[in-house]
Amino acid sequence: MTVIKTIPYRSTFLAQEAADAWKYFQEAGYPDSKNENWRFSNPTPWLNLYGERISSDNDFEEGLSSYIIPNSIPIIITNEKLVVPQSIPEGIQVININAASKGKMSKDSFVDVADYHTSSFVAENTALFQNYIFIHIAEDIKPEHPIHLIHLVKAESGCRLFPRIHVNIAPGAEIEIWKTEIGLDNASHFINLVTEVVICENAHLKWTNSQEMNHNTGHISSFNISLKKDASAKYNSFEFGGGFVRNDIHTHFDEPNGDCEINSLFIPNGKQHIDISTMVHHKNPLCSSRQLVKGILGGNSTAVFRGLANVYKEAGKTDAQQNNKNLILSPSARVNSIPQLEIYEDDVKCSHGSTTGQIEEEALFYLQSRGINRTDAMELMVRGFANEVVDKVENQDMKKYIQNSLIQKMEGMIQ
């Protein structure tokens, strides 16, 4: 267990919440491989304990437009600070709350989804974040274009960042949100990101996330969704970058008749390590969840999938499906898959499965017999494997972005 004592917790706003979270963090410390949930992932070398805490004073202005996906509402986050856009459609509120702001935030909504008692990284973020990015979608609002959150990371030397994002989707609203995370340097950063999303009654969210940090960065992400009555969420994540990546995805069915779909594609290469951990809390009846998590591994990379569907007592008529598939392109790559079900109710329909393998030689031979060389045949099969997740992205502009990132990532992986 690693404990850090040198960084003071936030005292400028939400001071008591910061103090309580810091106390818990000091007692818990960082997890290591002795912790069952981190048995195959060791974050210690990536914590950058002596890295600087920086503001967003770096020059990001040059070329910002090149990161904007067409037909979207762009919102820029530089390091951990929101660059408030000049124009936002009616019904969408975007606020950056910090020590210098005059805005006030509701303490009731602050820890509504992410509970720091379940994660020392969430506790650390809760104690240390300096900017609270709050996005509110008003009741019955259905924007014509998706919101595009563009998170850019850049510093002269390795730093420690603690971004915090809270999205509230009011009853009856429907919104699509894209988030692209891009590293603009090769410094050794540590990023501890917490995102909370509350989807109110009969509201609907589609969220697609693409992570492309540099390979010297340790990236810890906690994505937390709370679904109210008749609400739905579709969460797609694509992990391309980072040296050490852990993505915790927590879904809470806090009221009946919710629906959630989680789709994730991770592609480590070289010495990258990517860990996807999902936890779906079926607390109420008549809720359904579907998880599809796929990995493509090359080089000396390693990966972990740990998925849990937890069906609580009295959560009848639950439908929980979970599927993990992994494709190994290198004899040196390895993946650990731990699909899990915890069921405390009889009237449910649940399943889970996991498969890991290499490209089938028989299929390769068939394609080569049709005049396709071996490398192109392998590329066709790998893209076909990945497209099951890529095709979950319905918006064509965002899908094109993901496809281009996939092509760049696959260069050199297939030999």
C-alpha cells in the first residue's frame, strides 16, 4: 500500500468534502497487486508522486480547431480546466466551478454517484480536484448536435491532473456526448479522472469516449452512471493510448425499468497495459444491461477485463448479459479475463462468457486462396473483429473519427 502525505487537499471550496475524502485516502492508500480488484494491475510505477500540480496556463490556442469533430457542440478542457465556450445552445448549461468562481454547487449532487469509499483513487480525486466541470441538460431538451468534450493534456514536464466532470440530464431530455482525450506531449503524466452522470426519469444518453494519451502516461478513470426510472444509457469506450490505463465503469439502476449498454474496445501494443473493470448494480426490478468488451493485443502488452453484474434481492425481471472476446496478435501479449455474476434474486435472465484466441489459420488460408496476401488478410480479420464494437457508434462523424484512430493504432501491429 502506497500512501502520499505531501499534497495538501483542497480548502477553497467544498472544503469539508475534501477533508473527509483525504482522510479516507490517507487511511486506504493506493491499491497494489495484493488487492483482489488490482491483482493483475500495478499502478505504483505510474503514480508520478513528485509530479507538479499545474493550472491550465499552457498555450493551447494553436490548432484547437483541428481537434473538433464536425457537426458537434465543442467544449474544450485543457488539462483539468474548462474553457467556457462562447456559444452554447439553449437548454445546455456548462459551468466551471473553482475557488475563483462565484457559482455555488449543490452538496446533495456532489457525491450522488461516485462514492469515494469504494475507491482510493476516487477519494484522492475528491480531495484534490481544483475545477468542478458541471454540465446540465434541461428538461425535455433534445439538441440537434452532440456535445463534444475535447480533453487536451499538455505540460513542459510530467504533472498530476485530477479532472472532475458532473453531467445532469433532466427528465425527458435526450443527449449524445462525445469525449476525446488527447495527449499533446510525451511527458510522464498521472491523470486521475472522475466522471459522474445522473440520467433522470425518462431521459436518454449516448456517450462515446476515445482515449489517446501518450504511452508515458498513467491514466485512471472512474465513470459512474445513475439511472432513474425509465432512463437509458449507451456507453462506448475506445482505449488506444496511455502506458498504464484503468477504466472503471460503474452503472447504478437506482429506479425501475432502466436500460444500459456498455461497449468497449481496447488495443494495447508495445508495453502498454489496459485494465477494463465494469460493475453493473441491478438494484431495482425490470432493468436490463448488456456488456460487450473486446480486446486486441500486440507486442508485449498486457490487459485485464474484470466484469461484474450484481443483481440485488428484489430486483426481479433483471436481464443482464456480459460478453468478453480477446484477440492475441503476439506470442508475448497476455490478457486476464474475469467475468462475474452475483445474483440474489430468482426471477432473472443473466449470462456471461469470455473467449481468448489468435487469428484462425484456416480463415487466413481461405482469404489467401482468393488472392489476398497474408498481411492484408490478417488486417481484414482484425478490423472485422473490432467493427463489432465500432459499429455500436451510430453517429457517422464520430464513427469516422474512431475508424481513423483504429487505422493509426493498427499500423505496425499486424505482421
